[in-house]
Amino acid sequence: MISQKQHLSTYSKSLGVTLKLTFKDRVFSLSREKKLATLLTLSNGRFAVRGAFELYPLSLGTLVSHVYDHAPIFYRELAVLPEVSKLKIIVDGKPLDFSFSKFQLKRTLSLNSGIVEAALKWKGYGGELEYFSYRLVHRKRKGLFLINATLNLRGYDKASLISYIDTSVGNYFINDQAMIKHYVIEQVRYTNGTLLLTLRTLDNKYKVSIAMKNRISKFHERSFFNKHNVLGEVFTVGGNNSIEITKYVYIVRNIDSKNYIQDSLKNIRKLCEISLNKLFREHVSSWRRVWRRIGLSIRGDKHVEKALKFNAFHLLQVIDDDRDYTILPARGLHGLGYRGHVFWDTEIYALPFYILFYPEYARKILMFRCKLLEQAKENARRNGYRGAQYPWESADDGFEATPKEIPLGFSGEKTIRIWTGEEEQHITADIAYAVNKYYEITGDKSFMKECGLKIIFETARFWASRVKYDELRGLYVIENVMGPDEYHPHVNNDYFTNLMAKYNLELAVKYFEKALKNDEWFNIVRELNINEDEVRLWDRISKKMFLPCSENNLCEEFEGYFNLEDHVVQPDISLNINIGEEHIPKTILEKIDRTQIIKQASVVLAHYLLSDKYRFSRDFIKKNFDYYFKRTTHASSLSLPVYAAVAAKLGLKELAYTMFKYAIHADLRDIYGNVEEGFHVGSAGGSWQAFLYGFLGLEISEHGINALPNIPSHWRYVKVKINVHGRRYLVEVSDGVLRVREF
């Protein structure tokens, strides 16, 4: 076998500008490693291997898309499956020790190629070793994970190299005090150097086959072992030696193939016969096409360009382009934050990125909501409403997955009451908004015919049954909800919720009128038994929806909000941004629901999303921005991207840029202190929105593209490629002038 280190370096030079993120360590830190496990996660949308170093004694498991199981407290959660990436080195009968021995570890994530490299120098037990590896989750061969490693040993009498799968892993919960394994091993088989492991989830819904095979350059003895929840191969080698090993793992789900066991075995054997260079080039070439398609360049700010591309890399690698729909959890396939559930983050924050760069991926994301429309209708029925009500948190089956209570300890004596699942109902309108956004920019009529129209009509039916007519006002109201600001439950007439519901109803009226002129679309109207009386009701409610805005153009977060105790968390609109709740006195935190402090953009978000629909004036947007900026903690990672986008559109360039830098580095700098729980999908997508719609000032609708750039002065030249109405456009800004041309 030829050395891949030299090959990797040579081939990378052909990629042009190399985008790499490098992390160096001289000591093992468990907390740091869990963070890097997220940042260095590799995925192809089918499954993900977290980025913990393969030689470290840390197994975090493998996350396989769609594979959920019933769980205590959380209804259903993404199941942690066996860890497949691990290797182990034993020298003179002792395993490598990273607690006391001297070592240098350098790891590099290449965004160009979707590869993680590791270089280790280690001294101990009277000798030393050098270790180099690269790993990939193949972008085109969806079941394949491989790791290629070269090991140079000096000063030892004997050594062993172990390649294994760890089946001890599972899902931790209740502050990591308990663990549940969501899978049962059904069979283990080792034949002719190929290890086969099959498992099923506890609910019997999903079955997964994992095949492993190793190719090694030289060894004295080879043996199989299976003990203490660890199984694999041991290779005995000389103590002064150079060895190269390639570990192949192939994963197949029963939802991919009825013959999932045979397919994993067939593919692992086939792949071992293919040149490693060919597999490598296939994968890297696929990533090269991705970056050419996006075409991002920011001259004068390479740090921002790299951060945006880091976010794009993780957004793109969690989409399975071989399936007709994608489940996109709020923390990707990078960790167990929110138990792998899907929120509004997907449609409001992440989806616009996919629409402009990979509209076919955006369609797959929306198809997940299409697949579960009947469940959304059942949710509405259970809650006493008509139409479709989407759950605040979705797992794989489309029913409400939000826990009502979360215990703070294993005893369960103290709990936190969670109201979002019952009250944060704006997600239903958010999804309708996303459907329309997708159609306006793509013109995908087949999607609207297949299910887009059904979503818009059925969600409108929900709001028509959800509102209440206030006879004193002569307007429709929505009571007992929670808006995006999650500090205040049980409120009436939340501005964001009411405005989005109003827009949802308007969309239904608009598309009904369009359907009157389109026979295929009108068949949907007939299928749903929509009549003109119902449409007139939607129109009446939308026109008479109560919006809590005063005569001075200041909109109230929700009815009664201005009567709450006022407290400012951002003393002035400056470049010093307070993020999170640590800046708030404990006495205020304890009664935060009785103050005007809000968690994240809400009124400001409503104006950002709908300013082009309702033609809000600059003064109107600015007045509300100024008021709520001072009262927002930005404790949610979703907040700063929106504030940055709006600030840029308002021409507040320095403030916008400051918030934007925080937003794009949410994960890279662990701004929120929870990156170990997974990648912030919504924040990453939101940061791209701030760039595209804020700084570039793009306005895209079914009528075309308009733009008014507001880029920072040090951005000398900006370039990006987008997709609109099935056409490709090059967007460039130079000397403050924006040019858009089709290519």
C-alpha cells in the first residue's frame, strides 16, 4: 500500500485556495474533546461520525439519520448507535496513555475536501511513535466511512494495533446521570476478515447493518475478539516498524434496502477492491463541485469567508441527496442537543440558505413536512382544532415530541415545566411561510401540486379554527400562546404569532385565487373540499387580525408587555454586545417573566421576514429595532443573525458587523458554551441570511432579484453564486456597486 500522507498533500494542492481549520493539543481534555467532536464531525446526510480522535479513550457513538426510538421524557429521540471510528495502539503490552505521557496532536478539518487529518507524536514506555491519519464519510457512497492511518514505531519490542467497534455507547440524559441503549445487537458474525454486526431499535422500527473490514500493510498475527461490548480485530506487529492500515465501515438501514444485511457485506467487499485513491478522489471531487457551485469570495475579510464556509460545510453535509426527504434536526447529526428533534430553526433560519444554493435540498427538507402532513392534521384534531397543526418539536413520526417536564436530577424531585409544545404554535405559520418562500424563489410548481398547496391550505384552516373573535375590538385575537421570546408563556396576542398567522391566511387566499386559473392546482382545492365561503373567512380573519402596535409605530411584544417592569440589558446601541443571561442580576432573572427582557428576536424577526410583503417603512423598523435591541439577551443562538441582518439593512454597518461576527462564530468559538451538544443549524443558516439579505441586501421574489448592498467598508470585493427560478446568477459587489448577471 502506498502512503496516503504524501498523496493527500499532493492532491490537496490541486484544490487551489485551501480552507483548513487546525486544532492542536498537548494534553487530553475531555471537555475540549467533546467540543471538537462536534466541530470535526463528518457526515453525508445518511450517517455521521463525530470528530473525537480515534485513539483517545472516548466513544461518542454514531448517529444515523432517521433512526429514532421511544425514550423516557423526550417521547422519541435520535438513537446513538455503536461507535465505528475507533483504533487502539498497544506497545510492549501497554496501551497509549494520554494522561501523563508527552504527546503533540494536530488535527485539521479540510473544508475543501471534507476530510479530517490527524498527526500525533507520542513518547512513552521507552520509545516513541508517529501516527498520521485521515478520515472521511464518503459523500457519494452513502454507507461508507473509512480511516487510513500510518504508524511509525521506534524503540519497542512488540506492538499491537486494534481496530474495533464499541457497542457500549447509548443516549445519556438527566444531566448524564442515566443512559439508555436504544438498540439490541441481533447478530455478530466474523468471516474471512469481515465483521458483520446487525442491530434493531427497541421499538423494532429500524434495523441497521454495520460491516467492517481492515486492510493492513504488514502484521505477524491477526485475530478476532468480542468481549466487554467491544469487538474487532487485533493485529500483532513488530515494535520497530512502519504500518499502514485502512479501516472500512459500511452502514445500511432497513429503510434503504430490504436486503440491508447482504448489501452491507456486498458493499464492504466491493469497496476493499477499489483503489483507495479512487475512493478518495470521488469524495474530494464531490466537495470541489460544492464550493464551485457556491463560489463565495470576500476579499478583505478571509476570516469571515472561512467562518461562512465552515457553516456552509456543516449545513451541506447533513443532507442526504439520495433520499426524497431529509430530517434536519436543530443540532444536525453532530450531537444529541434537543434529542435530534426538528424545530422552526429548519424552516425559518436554515432553509433560505438551501433555497439559494441547493434548491433540490430545500425541497427535500420541506418534503419531511409533507410526509407528516396527516400527523399534523391529527395533532390539530387532538387539540380541538381543524386543519394541520405542526408540532413544536418533531422526531421521525410527526407527533409532538416536546416534553412537558424535564427532571433536574435523577430523583425527579425537581423539574422544569416546558410550555413550548403546547403554546409555541407559530411554527405552523412558519412552515407555511417557508413553503411560499421556496416557491417564490424556485418556481417549483410540481412541489406545490404534490403537497405545498396542501400545507398552506391546511395550516390556514388551523388558524381559522384557532383565532377567537373579540366583539369589543371587532377583531380576531389569538390567546394563550408563547412567541419566539420564550421567557413569557401564556400570553395573548403575541405580535410575531399574530402577524405570521395573518400572513398564513393571506397566502391561502392568494393560492386559492391562483388555483382558479390552474386546473391541476384546482384539483387540490377539490380534494380538500375548500369552498368560497371558507376562503372568504380566511380573508376576513387576515384583514381583521389584531396586531398590538401603538399609534407611535411601536409594536408590543404581546398584549400587556409594556405594562411589565422595564429592564435594559444592552445599555446603548454600541459595539459591546451582551450575550446570554450572565449579565442580568439574579434578582431580575428570578422574575424575568415579569419584565420586558426578551430572549431573542421576535418583533424584529417579524419585520425582517415580512418587510417586503407589508412594505414596512425604515423608520418603523428602526424604531422597533432600537427598542427591542436594548431588551434582548440573545440567549438563543437564533437571535444575533436576525439582529445583524436588520442592522445591515438599516445601514448600521458597524453594529451589524459586530453581531454578524458573533453569529458566524457561534460554534467555532463556542459562544453559547454548548457546542458539545451539536452544531447550531439555525444559527449557521441565519448567519448566511445576514450575509445575503443583510449585507448584500438581496430581495428575491417570484418577480426577480433586487438588491441594495450595505457591506462593511473593508470588504473590497464580494462574490457568490445563487439559484433563482431555475437559473444561475453571479452576484458581485465591488466599490459599493452590486452587479447580478446570469451565467
